[in-house]
Amino acid sequence: MNVPRVALIGLGGYGAVHLQHLRDFHRIGAVRFVAAVDFPPGLDRETAERCRTEGCQLFPGFDELLAAIPQLRLDFAVVPTPIHLHARMAVALVRAGVDVLVEKPLASTLEDARAINAARQSTERMVAVGFQYLHAPEVIALKQQILAGAIGSLRRLTVQAAWPRSHAYYQRNSWAGRLRVGNDLVLDSPVSNAMSHFFMIMLFLAGREAFALANPRQVSAELYRAQDIESFDTGVLRMMTPDGVKLDFYGTHSSREVNRPSLTIEGTAGSAEWVQDSHARLVGASNEWTYSAAPESDTRERMLRDVLAKRRGEPVFICTPEMATVHVACVTELHRDAKIVTIPPEHLASYQAQGVEFTYVPQLDQQLARAAREGLSLAEAGASWAVQPHAMREQAG
């Protein structure tokens, strides 16, 4: 078997997660982990030495690795770099003859997403996008149940997620919570980054074919920030598919408590739910069905196995750039349509946990849950600081 020679572009941040998986796959002979880029600079000596002892050559920058591709005989690269660098790196790699797994989101602009698609098509290289939960067995099985008509025709899918993020989360790099870095759009937000997995699951489960996404034709949003950032940390998105299915997203990084991300699905003959790293469950007119979820680390490993299998020509599912471009289009549209509203400081509170400081919005947990359950705006759910969506659109215009 031809074992692929793999590079990791970026060892910091989420790159550390990919580093562990590539080491594990290297140890069992599934890949040869031959190169890595020390990005961001300043890799600790212990990690650097461990990489070298495992036969991994370290490069100080992406351009240096790119120039060394022929000597490395590189087959495949994993790109967990900042959002605004995804396109330029993925395009350069595929043009150099390397297959790519790029972290979510695919890109920060439609222009960049289309550039990746064009490069992939012209080179006939593989590009996969790291929406790991699309590979989760319970998600695939739930979609099969839905397509088989177990809950009738779809009416509404709703994501609800509350993941408090500390001040340190937004200070960890130069692009977190930013709309732009220099001349580059970033558009970092819960929808484009941390919670984008759940947004994609909603689009996936609403798709009318086994491995297709729904492509919303209408996108409206109310966006708020409680944190000291450029972008938004709390958002409500309302979308509609061409066949009239409602797709709603309610997410925040500024709640007091954690509310594990979940998706509820309403059909004409039943309902279903998916809860992150817990289960998928369906109650139809004639049956009940439950599928337990694997741990998140298993889901990430499954994604990498699927991507490697796709490289070998096996008929497995991966998230393609064409699919991920649907997500980029939705993010682009919400930023075009809605103004980001700053929540006044008198509506905020703070606390410390294990020496880390958090800012949160009191009562947001309950208000977000009610809004998601009843299909309301945050203003309708009782948030006195919230703006009615129609007024928000008028301000944006």
C-alpha cells in the first residue's frame, strides 16, 4: 500500500488537535508524517523535538514548505490555519500537486471559496473540508431515517447552542472575534467558526439527497456583541429552503451556562433531535429510534480515515468545497443584511472561573432557549436590549 506523505500547516491552536491525530496515524502506519510548519511561530522545544524524532521536518513558514514539496514528495496536507489564510494556502498546495484537508470554514469570502473550487477542478486534486460531524455515524443514520420518510416532510430545523467564551478566547490570536485583519476579511463568529459544525449539520439533514445540503434562498439575522470584539458573539439566523423548510439558528458565546449544542427537527409525522456527542433520536408515526454518539475524538479520527480512503479512490463521503461554499454563502449573506448591535454595558455581568474572566448577559440562557423553542426573536423572548429583526435590517440598509 502507498502510504501518503503528510504535512501539517500550523501547530498552534487547533493545529495541536490535528498534530495528535497525525502522530497516532503515523504510529500505526496509516500515514507518514514528514513535515510541519511552525505556525504561529514559537513552537515549544519539547513538541519540536518530538516531531523531529518521529521523522517530521519543521519549516519556519508556509513558503519554505511549499518550495520543499518536490524533495518531500508530499502527497497530502492538513491546513488548520487562520480563516483568512485558508484559500491562499489550499490553492497553492493543490497547484503544487498536493491533496488538502482544510479546516472549517472553507474560506471567509465567496471569492476565496470559488478560488479553491476552481483550483481543485483544474488540478483534479482532492480538497476536503473539516466539518467533522458530517462524518458522525449517528448523523448519517439520522439522515437516512429522514430521507426514508420516518417523520414525514420536514417543516423546521432548529440549532440551539450556548458556549461561554472567556476574554482569553478572544485574545488567543490576532483574528479571533475580528471581521477583518489588515486587508483580509475574516468574519469570525459563532456561525462561521466554533458553531459552524452544527449549522452544517442542519443544512445537511435538510438536504433532499443522501449527501447533499439544503441551499437556503432567504437569510435574515439579528446579531449582537457582548464581548469587546468587532464581530458578533450572539446570533439568531432565520432561513428558508426553496421548498419551504424553516432553518433557524440560535447561538451565543455570552451565556452564563453551557447548553450543549443540539438540533431539533419537526416533520409532518414526527420529530427528531441530535445532541452533540450524545445521541440522535427520532419519534415517528410508527416507530421510535435512537443512535448513541461516539466521543468527539472518534468523530475526528473517522473524518481523517474517510479523507484518506477518498484519496485511495474508495467511494466514501467527504465534505467537498462545493458543499462548504453553501456555508460561506450564508455567512456572507448574514453580514450583508444585518447590523451588529452592541449590548449596553448595564446589561452585562462578569465572573471568574479558575482565574479566567468571563463576560455574560444575565438571563440570556433562558431567553435564547425560549426563542429557539417558540421560534421567536430575542426581543420577543424578553431581552430588553434586543432589536426587532425588521428594525435591524432597516439600520443595516
